[in-house]
Amino acid sequence: MKKFLVLLAALTLVTGFAFSQDIGLTPALEFSMDNITQANGGDMTPTLMPYISYSNSFLDSALDLYSELDYTMTFPKDTDITHSVYFDLELGYNLKLAEASTLSFLFQNEENLYIAPQVDGQNSYDVTLTPGLKFNQDLSFGGLYLTAVAPLYVVQQDESDFATDLNVTAGWDSTFGFSAYVKEYLGMTPDFQHQKIRAVVDYTDGPCHGQIKADFIGADNVTVTLIPKFEYSFIGFTAYIYCTFANIGGTGDATIAPAVGVTYSF
């Protein structure tokens, strides 16, 4: 509970600052249904998530700030409702190397607090600290970037040993709706070794958005995720609907999870 109050206090400070600037604050509410086809013998699980985010830039866009607080309630079929809080704070300092080149110093703090039900023998929260670097080159056909981050899992709910990754991403953001990136995940500690490559392509055309994601875990394990999305904006509100088709081509059946939500931006 103490940690939950700390998170609320942090968000209150961010919210107050956002209102003073009258820009960058977005409260939202999302409702989703996980595994509506009850694939792989599982149950359909409704989830309700109110959340709030704040995004802004300072010092002539040299400093970027993003903060988010989610409260998630999941309603399993035969067990108690689960409650959890997620807090995310991201900072980026952008250093101009040339007119079209930027080096960014990144830092992210993610915290998950599991309120209920409590599980014996486990921590009630996760904490991940992620320092990193990003290089961006603007060109006539969009921006090319290379990012290297090292997530440090300093507290873990399952009480595993301290662990870290090295994640390297190469990407492209076009000037005409397309973006794509390839990301490699490398486990760096003896008890946490793994490797995964993820390739993602996004396309946006007005209110329509689509994403294709492919995960390569070893030579013979490839899964695909499709996420079509549609949104409509009016007087500060944005209503959206999307559906996640996951585990296509993977072990077991594919899963389907639709979601709807609404946001309001100040």
C-alpha cells in the first residue's frame, strides 16, 4: 500500500504540472476481452483499465518527458478479481550532432504493483530500470534510428535473481504512414539467457492503423501477431477499437482479444 501511495503522489505532481501548462495530459478508459474464442482450453477474461498519461518536451525540445499510470482490474471466470497498478516514467535528453542527426540519452523506470490477490512466496511488485542510447538520422524519406537499451530487473515478483538484457533496435519512420523496426533481445545473465528477434511493420492512414509483428525465437519457432485498429477523434476525445490476433503459427491455437477505449487530451 505504501508503494501505491508513492505512485499516486508522483502522478499527482505530474498531473498538476500538466494542468498548469494546459497541454500533454490524457486520461483514458479501456475495456478488453482476452481469448474470446477460449483457445488452448483457456477462459475468456474481461479486463477494465483506467489510465492517465502525460507527455511533453522542454528546453526547446531537448528534454522529453512521458509518464503513465494504469490501474488494471481483471475478471477471471472462477477466481477473485485481480487488481494491479503500472507506473511508467520515461526521460530523454536530445543532443544535436548535426542539422539532421540527434543522439538521445534515455532512461525509463517501470513499476508493477500487484494489489490483490497476494501470492505467498512472491513479491507484490516488479521494478525495471532501463538506461539507453538512441541515434536518429533524418532523411528525405523519413528517419532512420538505432537504439540500444539495457533493462535492469532490480525487483521481480517471482523473486528470481537480478537480471539484465541488452536490446538493440534498428528502425525507420517514413513520411507517408509506414514505420518498421527490427529488435533483438539478448539475455545477459547466466540464469536469464535467451534470444529473440522481433520484426514490426506499422501503417497509418487517417483513422485506420495496422500492425504486423513477427517474433523469432530460435530457427523453428516463429509467431505472428496482427493488430488492426480504428479510431475517431472529436473535440478532444478519441474513441478507438482494435483487435489482437496473437500466436499465429505458434505452439497451440491463435488467440483473439478485442478492445475498445476512449481518451481525452488536454
